[in-house]
Amino acid sequence: MTAMSYGRPGSANRYLGDSLATASPASLLVMLYDRLVLDLKRAEEAQRTGDRQTAHVNLIHAQDIIAELHSSLKVDLWDGGPGLASLYTWLLGDLAQANMKGDPTRTADTRTRVVEPLADAWRQAALQHLTATTNSGANGLA
């Protein structure tokens, strides 16, 4: 009998669901960006090997993530909101072009020059928020 026969996939899905349900908004944002980077890496690899279907699936998933990020963005809450909204719009178009042309260089450039720096910035912001929250809680107990 294989490990899958023992129900581990269900347990993994349940764990993932619980992780998502209990994650903070900052953690969810970091998870979305991590998956976006992974999708773009997979798409680029598939484009380089000529696997258009796999590249397409990953680029469409990446666009879905960007669309979700864009739709959940509260543009009027901070000065950078409109610029980030414009960047998300540009990313959607750029990835559509990379998909239509099967261009691994474009996919890689978008990932390394735009998405990974954004992911790093959001990860740092989430960590700072977590640190500030933890410190303020600790200060309140002292």
C-alpha cells in the first residue's frame, strides 16, 4: 500500500486549509507572493524546454494571483496604492505577452526585476509588523 492510501493527501489539504484560515493578512500576502514567484519560475523553466502547456498553466495561475492582489488592494489607504495598482495592471499585461510569445526571458525578467523585489519588500514589512506587534504585546505585559 502506498502512503497515499493512508489519507495523507487529505491531511495535507486540511493542514493547508487550517494554515490559510489562521494566517494574518500579512502572512497571506507573503504566501501569495511566494506562490507567484514559484509560478513564474515554473513557467520560465517550461518555456525554456518548450512545454507550452505547463508554462501556460503557471502563467495563468500567476495572473490569477496578481488579479487577486489587485482586487484586494485598498488604493486610497496609502500614497503608494495607485502606483501599486498600476504596477499590477502592467504585470497582468506583461505576463499575458510572455505567455502568448512563449518568451522565457520576459518571464524571468518580470520575476527577477519586479516580482521578487516586491515579494522581498512585503516579506520585510510583514516581519517588521510581526516584530512590532510582538514587542508591543510584550511591553504591555511588563
